[in-house]
Amino acid sequence: MRRVFGLILGVLLLTTALCRGENCAWLNAATAAGVLGGHVTSTVVHTTPQDTTCEFTRLQGAVISSLQIAVHTMTAFEKEFPAYLALCGTTAISLRAVGNEAVECTRPDGQDVVTEQVIGRVRDRVFILRWSMPKSTRGVGVQSQDDIRETIRNVAEQIAGGLF
Amino acid sequence: MRVNQRPEQSMLAARLRKGFFVFLLPGLYIYLGNTQATTHQDATQQQNYASAQSQSQSGQKNGQEEYIQAQPQPKTELSPKRQAYAAKVRASYNFSVMKGNLSLPGNAAVEGDDFIQPGAFPNATYCAHCHQEAYHQWRQALHSNSFRTPFYRTSVNIVMNTKGIQFARHCDSCHNPIGVLSGGLTQESIVDRKFDQDGLTCTTCHSIQKLQSTIGNGGYVMGVPAVMTDATGKRIPGEVPYADILAHPDWHAKAVMQPFYRTPEFCAACHKANLPAPLNGYKWIRAFTTYDEWQSSKFSQRNPLTFYTASFTTCQGCHMKRAANLLPDPGAKDGTFASHRWAAGNTAVPFYYGFDEQLQKTIEFLRSGNYLNIDLFGLKIAGQNEMIAPLGPKPFKLKSGDVVQTFVVIQNKNIGHSLIPEVRDLYEAWVEFTVKGGVSKEIYHSGFIQPDGMLDTRAHSFTNRPVNTEGTFVDNHKVWTIHSVAYDNTIPAGRSVLVRYEFKIPEEVKDAVTITARVNYRHLRQSYTNNVLGKDHPDYPIVELAVRSRTLKIGENEPTQPDDHDNPDWMRWNNLGIGFLDQLQYADAIHAFREVVKLRPDYADGYINIGLTNIEWEKYSEARASLEKALSLKPDSARALYYMAQVERRAAHSDAEVAALKRVVELYPEARDARRELGITYYQRDEPKLAMEQFEALQAIDPDDLAAHYNLAILYRRAGMKDKAKRESAMFVTKKVDPGAPTYSLDFLRKHPEISTESVPWHMHTDLPEGGIQSGGQY
């Protein structure tokens, strides 16, 4: 599955056309800002004519947090989707009523960063939502683990909603 | 399996008639459904038509105002916070539908007539702190999920992706009012959409301050949300500490409750919808109007023309029934709480979300209330002229090899709206009819589910078929492409339909056959669910709403006792008569109604039914005799008087006509048909002021009444009230039926022979070999 994701990233790098000013089709910047807690910058990259990857980034001093949404159209979802699901591994929690199906998991992303991830499907389209934040900010302030899970679930639901 | 049509009926005539019948859409459809035989416009009016049309065209050129039904709200002083927010939204808001209008093509309005910050709406968890039962119920109900469900998102996404997000304001005026009024539905939205998941949250409904008549499409006026007033009654915007509410619960109630919340008109704000010209670029088309269906039903007690009577019951009376609350809720009274589940027909949404409690309550609701009655009324054996009816009290003989026609009468007995209501292109209810003989051997089966989950294409379904200009069924709920409706086989409140099935008893069946008719319901057609979720979804629930079986012995059949749910015999005949009447089988209808008065000679409505059938049949002297008999039994019967007025009109007894109609509106001030007819009568008598009064009163009841628009346009113009005349002309032109549109229906029906006869009032369901219906003859 890493190869698949690597391939997507490769395509991204090759075809990168940063469309500054273009809105993300799956989530607007204001909603992303609401999740990340303040002003965000965004990039939208078209990986295929119908698929895009959006990234919202919030810089707060040296602290960076981000929301990344990658959407990919599968040619045979029955075969391909399990590989995407494997990105979450065995710790995945099934999310009911997010798209056709979805899972959520937490994964370390390097030493200092932790990423909440939702992988879901709407018909033949997969979306991968990643919310990365420094470990130091996780669980701090108002955001408990439950809050984080609820928030990312709601974001995932919005993305799935846009894909229906 | 195939469906045959009665051979002697002219296919073209029937299609055209039915096409006309259904395309008139609910406002006028109900009018015709109440069996008025007259057209709205007399010859004089027709002459004036060209003039009215020309007026409205000039009105169109002068701007869109003529077509806007929503009431513009006065600009008032906004709080500094709201003022700043609104200015920011306005800077990038797409006003392309109409400059300055926040919600068009929807009708949502807000006090102050400017954008309101989404944070002004306290969210549901704030309310849940005290109202635990309400929150628990609401969270599973369709109102809280009005925006986020995939079934809705799929439709609204098509609007956004093909026409632009600004057109989604039409749908979201009801599905996501905060999204619309906060200015979120624009390309460069600056709105955090975290409220989407709560759809119609507590403080949307409970902040509505008034209604814009009953135009629908979000015909409410939202106030700035407040959960408290001060001692003077002034609303305090936003959240307040719970302690303050607990200290002054009366101030809380004053802020969040309005007397009109308990009225059907409140529900009408959204449970009534049209497709306006700014949305479809074509013309105003009625989408659905559950409110008007209720208003025309026996439960409103506002319509004298219903076949039966009932206690006054509002929408809330059925859909917000009080029940014991399980969780603490200060809104409960005497241990009961008005349901915030709004149990209705929404099974797909709780199924998708796994709200098992809501699903269970919904199914219980659908099966409760004695809403439908199924009557296996009679049989017609090929080669015999007489109908065996009614089944039960009448003995009869059957033999192997008989070709049998079964008369199934399905009565919409206690639903305050049609079966099925609202989005009839998505919802699905149908008759499943089976004949079994021997050891569970299936002899005939109509209305089965195919292996791919699709309904038997030839089933008798209570749905409609909206079509586009290609004559194609609008399968994806792309409502702005709808130009016509090929047929609409829903059962209006209080009416009955007759569904006919013909089958042959196999020679080898020697003991008995069992016939069973059931009405099944599925929230969404399989093809629509496939559109939404792809074909790999689980099977969505199919609910049996009602069922009736009878075993028919081969040989002698002795009389049998009725079941608990069976109607009395006089009502069975009456319902059959209604079915015949709606199938334009006037002689058969009169025969059935005569059986009613034989069984109940004191039943005035039986004679009225004979009278109205004769009016439909244009036999006015026969109608008069029956109506006179009815009035002798019940002198102040508004229903009899109304139809008698029709007879007096044909006889040119204008004074008698006026007297009868005046008495009807005295007894039923909100009788829309009587108001309309009285207006026409006054118009014909050249009493314009009186006519104007009636049409204005009619318009207050139904702001979309075509006759009111038309006649007021003329009356206003003659009275020198040019602006008002212009507006009414424009409204008439946009709302009147496009005479060319039914051709799209005919295209569709030509392409779909398997269901084209569903558009014909009289048709037969059978799988017997080609060669015509064998059990014809009388009836």
C-alpha cells in the first residue's frame, strides 16, 4: 500500500501545479481554520482531472499543524480499497455512516508529530484525511482525544458528503 | 407479466386526460380531485387571457420582483458584530440569482435582511444540557440529519456541480438554514461549516419569528436566536448561563416558543416546495405540497368536500405525538414529551446511521394508526357478467380453470396527506399481490422485488414519474430539469384506488387459492440508492404497511365474517365508488354509491356522491335529484350545497348559486374551492368588488392558486390597481401549465410500454398470455 501512496505522491511531485487561489472542493478554508484553530494557508494540487489533494497548514510560531485531504478515483475499488485501508493497520476503528465505509486511526509521524487519519470511500473514490499536529500540542487545552476523534470524524463526514 | 388496458377505452384520450390531470400539479390537482366539473375560466375570462399574458410579459421585462414570492424583510439595525460579519460576507457573496437577495431561489428570510453569523445559533449540545430527551430524539431524527445524509448530499451536489452552489440555496433554505443565512452558500465562502452536521438544529426552528404565508421553500422569517428574554420581553441574543434560564423558565419559554409552532402552517414553511423560474430557468412548477394535502383532508376540518370526516388533527398531532420521556427534560409535561423524532417515513436515514431506535419507532409509526385499508372487494369471473361482491358476506362458486379478476380497493384512510407524499420520485410504495394455490405454489405475483433489488417494473406503485425535455425519467432528483409528470399514482388523503389483477386458476388446483394484497413501502427507490451509494450497499428496509388475505375455495364459498380491520360493507361500496369515480367509470361509480344508500338510506353523503358523479358525467338534472335528497337528510350540508351550486350554475340560477356558496364559506371560511367558485360567480355577475374579496381570501389560503392570480390580475387592472395587476399577471403566467409540456410525458410513455398503462385510469395487471382481458364485461 505504501507503494500506492508513494505513487500518488510521485505523481503529485511530477505534476505539481500549485493552484494558489483555487478552493478545495472537499473542505473550505474557513472550516479547516476552525479545525486547526486559526488562519490557514492552503494548496490544491490536481493529481488527475477529477482528483485533487488539498492541504491546509497553520503556522503558529514554530508549530505547524495541517490537514491534508487526498482524493483518488479507483478503477476497481473492491481490489484497491483494502490496500488503502491497510494504511491504518490493525488499530483502525471503523466509522459508521461516513461515506460507504471508513476507518480512523492514530499514527506516529516522526518523532514529534502525530497524525489522526481517516480513510474512507464513497462509491469508487477513496479519500485520505490526515490531521497532523505536534505531539506537544496534542491533548493540550480543550482538545481531548475524544474531541479530536469527534472533530476528525466530522471533517471526514464533510469530505464524504462532498464526494457523494 | 404484462399490464392490459380496458380495450374499449381510448388510449389516446385516456392518456391525454390523465396527462392533463397529473400535470396540473397539486394545487389544481386537488381541485380536480375534488371532482369539480367546471374549468376555472369562463369564456369571458378566456378572452381576457391574452391581455393578462401580455401584461405579465411586460412585468417580466421590468425586473424579477414580479416573480419573487418571499416577503422582503425590513432592514433594521444590526448588532455591530453582525454588521461587520455581514459586510465581510457580502464582499464576496454571489448574488447572481438576484441582487441583494440572500436566499433566492429559496425563500428563507431573516430579521434585519442581512447575513447572520453562524455562531449566533447556540448549538444543540448547549440545549442538551437540560433537554436531554429532546436532544436524544432529535439527534436520530431526520431534522438533525437534514443536510448531512448521503441521500441529500448526492442531490444537492448535483445542483452545486452543474448549476453552481448559489442554486443550492433553494434546497438548503430548508435543509441547512444556517448555511444559507450565514452566507455560506457561495463560491468564496468564509463560513466554517461545522454546523452542517446538525442540520435543523434546535435554534433554527425555535428562532423562527414569523411565517411568510404558506409559500414554502423555507417560507419562514428567522429571528436572531435567543434563549431568553428580559423582564420586558426583549430577546437576549445568544447563549446565556443555564442558571439564568433556570431562574426564569418563563422568559426562556417566551424566547424559544411561539404559538404558531403548533400549527400546520409552521410545517408548511418547508413541507411545501416549488421549483421557481430562477432555479429551472423555465417556469414555476409545484414540487410537493404536503400542507395543502393536509388542508384538503378531513383532518383539517377546513374542506367541506372530503368523503369522510374526522377530528381536527394537525401535522404535529401525528408526527409529534406526546409520549413518556425516558430522559430528564424540563419541556416534559405530566411525564410526557412532544416527540422530537418526527416519526414519519424516513427509514433510510436511521438505517444508514445505525439509529436502531429511530428505525424501530419509524416502522412502528408506519404500521400504526390504521392509516391504510386494503379491501379484497370482489371478483369477476370470465364469462360471467356479474361481479361477486362484496367478498365476505356474499356466497359464490369458483372452479379450476376460471379466469378471475380481483378488485383490490386501497383506501388512504387516516393519513393526513397523500400516499406517498413529498418527493414521490424517490419514495416508493406499491401493491404486492400474490395468488397461491396448492402447497404454497405461486400462481401469480405482482409487485415483487427483483434480484437486483429493483421493484417489478409493472407493479402498481403509488409514485410519480417526472420527466425532462428528453422525455426521460428524472432519476437523480435533478428537479430543475423537470418539465412534466408522466403520471402520478399517489392516493390523495381520504380517497381510494381500485387496482385490478387478473389470473387463471390452474386446472390442477383443486382445493383453494389464497389471494393476498399488501402495500409495501421503501423510503428510496433502489435505483436512487444505487445512485447514492453504488450498487454494493446493503438492502434497505421494506416495510409492510398493510395486508389483507382471503382464501377462495374451489367449489362453494360460504359467507365469512369480517376481520377486525375490515370496513363496514357500506364503506366498502363507498370506497369502490370513489375508485371508480377516479377511474372515470361513472356508471360503475353510481352503481357502487347506490349500494351505499341501500345499506344506509340515511347517509346523506351517499347521495352527494351520486350527485357529484353525475356532475362529472355532466348529467346535471340527475345530480340535482340526488343532491336534493342529500339536503333533505342534512339541510346544512356544506358539501351538498357546494355541489348544488354547481348544478345551479349550469341552470343559470345565479342567485341560488350565490346563496349556496355563501353558506358554504360561512360554514367553512377556509374552503378554497368554495371561495374560488364564489369568486367566479361574482365575476360572472359583474360584481368585481365581491369577486376580488373572494379571490383575495382564496389567496390567503393558497398563495399559489392559479384562478386567484388570473382573476385578480383582471380585477385589479379594471380597478386601476396596475401594480398589483402586474404582479398577479406575472404570477399567473409563471404558474400556469405549459401546454406543450405534456408532450414530454407522452415521449416517456412511448418509451416505456411496460408501465405506460399506469398513466391510464383504468388498467389491468395480469400475466396471462396476450389476447386481451378475459374477465371484462360490466365493471
